[in-house]
Amino acid sequence: MPPRSPLPQRHGLDAAWVRTPDTVPEDVPPWETMHDFLMWRLPAKAEVAKRLAAGEFVNQAGEPLNGGEPYRARQFVWFHRPLTPETPVPFPITVLEQTENLLVVDKPHFVATTPRGAHVQESALVKMRLARDLPELSAAHRLDRLTAGVLVFTTHRACRGAYAGVFQSRRAVKTYEALAPFDPSLEFPRRLVGRIEKDRGSLQARLVPGEPNAETLVELVEVRGNYGRYRLSPITGKTHQLRLQMADIGLPLVGDSLYPEIKQVAADDFSSPLQLIARRLQFTDPIDRVEREYVSARSLEWPALSPTAPPYGQS
């Protein structure tokens, strides 16, 4: 982990950093200066010299680098990434509760939890830092960008570890709701157990042979025509776990653009949200021992019913 940044936040974003390695890779010329290293390490190389001249790269003491400094190993270089235009997400973030230590929100679909890739200013973390004037706000856990529902942030640095531990140790009870096809040949409730792996750079996760690391309890709550509403209770929290496991049994979630096949969706297309909501979250507060429970008020949108398959309920 890097030390604390010498640069303040900008537009709700922490400064980025790179660390100089101990040795130069064999397939590159030796780095004589910090300019040489930054030119190798960073994209948009044409901008590196301009940004060095502008004093936009600093060392751990906050002193601007001009690029002519001799290369030194194990040094942190800090800088702010340039912002690029983003498509605004036209759905508000609802605050469920704010305490001294927590900010709990009801996240809409299409909003990333934290800055990543093309979704930076339109992330829930950046939006809430600015809206609530909470520069130390941090995510205690994460929801996929396409998943809506209950999301917990910590409000200051001192309590981050305590709440992160609740989620890492699986002491938080999470309940999701989703819409997916209905298959009368499948029996519910059922447990989906398997091994999930996700390769770096791949959009999709995979179910592979090996020791199971992902488990979900699936319950059928309601049926309307050819679709069902399911209650999903994950025991583990692997990337894309619910979406992948449901697709694997032939019940891909309505609106899923990744499983079972990748579908190209324009950045400004908000017409078909993934029908997956983090409906309920329960945990014992690790600091004040209060039993906390939060429920999302967001709605699932059922697909149009076939005239030959009238809706019916299942208790």
C-alpha cells in the first residue's frame, strides 16, 4: 500500500500514483532519469513532458518533478489523472442513512461504486464525496455498476478497517432480488455451488473445475408468465457470482449484457437495466454494536407478458 498522498483530492478524486520498481525489465533500455521511467510507465506519452513542465508530477514530499532527476528505485510518484467527458447517469442516488461513521445509499443501476475505467465522475463514491462534503468517504464493499441497491460507505479513514472487516469476514447478510426466465423443470429452493475465476482483462468470469469458492441460495418467490422473481442469498462474494451462476443453470438475468453472451450496449443507453437489486443488507455494527438493516426501495421491471401465459403468484 502507498503512503498517504501529498496531493489533495481534485473533483472528489484521490491522486493517482506509480512506484518505481527495484530493477529495470530486461526488454527495455535502462532508465537514466525519472522522465525515462514515466515515459515507459504511463500512457499518453506525448503528454508526459508537458505535465512534467507544468509540475503535475510530485514526489512523496509533494515536490514537483521536472523529469531530469536521476532514476531511483522504490519511489512513489503522485499525479492527478486528466478527466475525460462522461455520459451522465440520469438516475439519482438515494441516501438511506448517514451516521458519524456510515453513509448508506440506494444505488441506481448504471452507476459504478468506485472510479474505474470510463466511469469516474459518474461513480457513487465521487458523487457522494462531493454532495455530502465527505473527502474521506470510502466504499465498505462494492456492487457491480449494473446492479442497483443497498451500498455502504464509511465516512472517515479511522473506521474503514472495522467495517471492511464485516464484509470480508462474511458477517454481513446480503439478500438480492432478480428477474430471470422461469423453468418449471427446475426445483427451488436450490443451492448453486462451484468455482469461479476471473482472468485479468476479461469482461466475464468463468465457472471452472476445482474446489468450490462460490455459493448462492436461490429461492423462487413469484412467477409471471415465462419469468420468475428470485431471492438470491449469496454466501460468498465472487465477481459476477449471481449473474454467472444463474446463467449457468439456464436462467440468465433479464437485462444482463454479459451473461451468457457479451452484448454491446452504447454508453448512453439506459433503456434495459439489469434486473438485479441488492434488496436487503443486515449486519452488527462493529463499533457501536447496533443491529443495522437497510432495504432498497428500487423496483424490478417485469418483461411484457405473453398473452398465452397469464401471471400467477407463488407463495
